[in-house]
Amino acid sequence: MTDTKILELKNIHLRLKSNDFEVKILNGIDLKVDEGKAVAILGASGSGKSSMMSVMNGLERQTEGSVMVAGHVLDKMNEDELAMFRRDNIGIILQAFHLIPTMTAIENVAVPLELAGVSGAEEKAKKMLIDVGLEHRMDHFPTQLSGGEQQRVAIARAMAPQPKILFADEPTGNLDGKTGHNIIELIFDLKEKNDATLILITHDQELAEKCDEILHIQDGLITNNVDVHENEGKKVAE
């Protein structure tokens, strides 16, 4: 694994207008993420972690500062360019599955591939569904799937284009404990298989400790940065 920086935030501020008030969401975030790493962003509800993720992937424009992802400066792109960039470089998994209800599992996974003009989109979608253990559910619609199965389809859809960087925002929030555990294991397995970088938004300390690095965020600022493997090394030495 190289030390190439795949993501860099410089002095990120985000302020949103609410009636006559200005709400400060992010207050000067600086961050560098190495390619291939798994990084957890840990914080309470309202700490700014999901807003930080939205700025990272270009879904939200920062008020100040600069965002670089995979060698591209996002602040220089217009909305169409950002959409194309996300299509080619970024996968996003959310707490809500956001599957298209009128499409089968295989059709949902094939959509981003078809939009990107990938040849053999259906065959690639089929392979991804096999990878997530849904070879027997390919022709089922979302309403015919359990919550865990729907999240597996969402993961397959996010990973099918082989993104350089995968964002997961509370991906187990709508699932029971056992199903959530299986989904997390699946995300990490696919991350390793595809040599992708993972940014995981969570409030779960145990889940965060599966990553290489943990960023604690509070009141729109990174308050602590923990190298998980370094801490493990210290525990072994003790």
C-alpha cells in the first residue's frame, strides 16, 4: 500500500443560512487520507460528521477551503463535472438504501454501470450480486427483500463501478445487530478486494476500531486523530 494522498481537506468551513441566522457546521477542518486506508469519522449526532462526508464527495459545497480527491480539486468543478467525477471515482452507501423500487436487484446494480457506458453492465452487476451473496435474489424487487438484503444490493451498486474511494454513512443504522455485523464485514471484504479507500461515518466506537484510523469530530472540528494499529502495537508491548 502506498502513502499517496487520495483525499485532502484544507481549512474547510461550512456555514448554512437558516432564516436570519447563520449556522456554523464545520469550523476549519484539515485532513489528509492515504490511498487504501480505512478511516472512521466518529462523533455524536449533530457533530458535523455527515456534513463533512458530503463536502468530501462534492455533494455539499464548502463555504471556505479546498477539497482534493484522487488528484482532482473539487472546488473548481461545476455540478455536472462533480456528478461525472463521482460516477467515475466515488461509491456512496447510506443508512437508507435508496434503491429504485421499480427495478430488480440486478437492474439497480447495473444502473451506474450503464450510465457510465460500461460494456457488459448486466454481467458485471450479476458478478457483484454474487460477491455479496445475493445470487438467488437477482430478479427480486426491493419490496421483496429484507433490510439486510436491500443494503447488500446498495453495497453492490456502490462497488460495481470499482470506485477509488467508498463513503459509508451509518450503513448499519437500519439493521439489527447480527445483520449489521455481517454488512460491515462485507464492506471491509469488498474494500480489500477492490483496494479501495474507505471513509466510514459512525457513532459506534467498536465499529470505528475496525479501521486504520479514527477521527473524532465535535462541533465541526476534528478533536482527536487515532492511529488504531499504533495503539494496538502499544497494547502488545505493554
